Amino acid sequence: MWVSKEKCKRAREYDVLSYLRIADPGELVRVSRNEYCLRSHDSFRISNGKWHWWSRGKAGHTAVDYLVEVKGYSFPFAVNEVLRAMGGMARRKTSVKEKSFTLPAAAENNDAAKEYLKSRGINEWLIDMLVTSDLIYEDKRYHGVIFVGNDYENIPRHAAFRAADSSDFKLDVSGSDKRFCFRLPYRECRVLRVFEGPVDLLSYVTLCINEGKEWQYDDMITVCGVHKMSGTDTDVSPALSEYLRQNPKVEHIFVHFDNDEVGASAARGIMRRLSGRYDVINMPPPVGKDYNEYLRISGKEKSRGRENND
């Protein structure tokens, strides 16, 4: 097989990280903010545009080098493979109109959003902390709550809207990427807690605060809804899959889905898919449909207890 000098030049313009993100994203595992390893070779590291295979004493920069030195491809085959993968992505970008994502405009203040969350029993300090962190705000048009989902470079990529009235209306903002649903700031913890939606997550944290339990040492994410899974369905949500790809340190996963058939089915599906690699524990709320209902039940019981003591 022969390739022209022009093809060689174009193929060598692509670094290995760009190539793998398109051709084999499941092979990439984030080690730190700017460093990756391979799922199949943990001694292979990618950093600052270069790669090093420490156990083999090999290094390089381009995707072509990677395919030749690591995958064992011939040089002409590697050139054609890189151009195929990267050219295919370019065609997809031009032929498929991608939805643009923009955060909804913010209201002048967050009063309605805060009052709504407090009415659901969410801790006021927690609300203020998330508002200050730009993870929660009130939208200008409908005065509902916006829960912002950042990617792992802290760039907003998802927004979930929830009405601040009794309608309980909620939706994902157009163009949102479900790999990056609302979550607490990422800290690469060994324990991950997974919730269906933002209010469930905040309710769980509020319960921990109320009961004096530690919660700051766990990562917490939402998946923005679940679906009923069949006995053979092993699908994992985009948000959970992305988190696990980003964090190789996680060991324990707690699933805090709703106390209903759909939540239980989705939790079983996650356990079926991940139990071989992680310690996966299903932990729905002890009482109530979801963690917010459990929070409000707990608050009423405490109020009755105080009244009885008085």
C-alpha cells in the first residue's frame, strides 16, 4: 500500500488525543485535569499533546505514531485510518446540523428560585452555595429554576429547567448534552452517588446536613431521568458513563433512584452492567416516592417530635 506525501502530511496534523476522542473514546480514561491513560494500557499516558508508553519505553505525538507503535499498523495503513476517522468526523459535522446550546437569560435576582427550593425543604446554606457557584439561578423569562450542568472543564453544557410554582413542570433546555447533567463540583472521589434529578440530589445533601452526616467527600451526579429497563437491557446513562470515563478512582456507586417500578428497574440495570467492576449498592429512600418526599416526611416527624417535647 502506498500513500502520497500530501496524505502523510495531513494525517500527521492530528494528535493522538483528538483521534481517540473520535475513533475510540471508550479507550480514554481521564487521570487528572490534563492527563489521560488508556483503559487497556494504564502505563500509556497522554499529556500536553504528547503520548508516552512508559512500560515499553515508547513516545510520540501524532495519531499515526500511536497506530504504528502501539497498535502495530503499517505506516500506510495508519495514515489512511487517521484520515478516514478524522475525515468522517468532518463530514458528519457539515452534514448534520448540531443543536447549539445557550444558557437561558438570568433574572435580576434569584428570589423566586430560592423560595421554591426552600419550600421543598432544601437547606438554605446549600442553595446559597450553589447560586454563588453559578450552578443554580432563576431564569428571566419564566422565573423558574435553572440547574446548570458543566463538563469536566467547567464549561456549561446542560441546563435543566424546573417551574417554581405548583405545576412541577420540568424539561431540559434545547441543545443540552445529557453527558453533563447537573452535579456537585467534581473532586475525583472514590464514592459516587447517582440521582434521577437535581431536587433529589439536593434533598439527600440536606438530609445529611440535618443529621450531621458527612457528604462532602462523595461525588454526586444526576442523570436527568431514567427509563424502565428490560432483563437484557444493560444501557447506562450518558451522564454516568461520562463520569466513570472521567474518574478512574471511583470504587463504590450508590444508586438513589425513586421508589417506583421505573426507578427500581433502572437501578437493577445499572447494577447488572457495572457490578463486575464496581461495588454498586441500590439505596432508594427508606420511605416516600423519592428523596425529596423522604426529606419532607422527615421534617414533619421532627416538627411533631419537638411539639411533643414542648
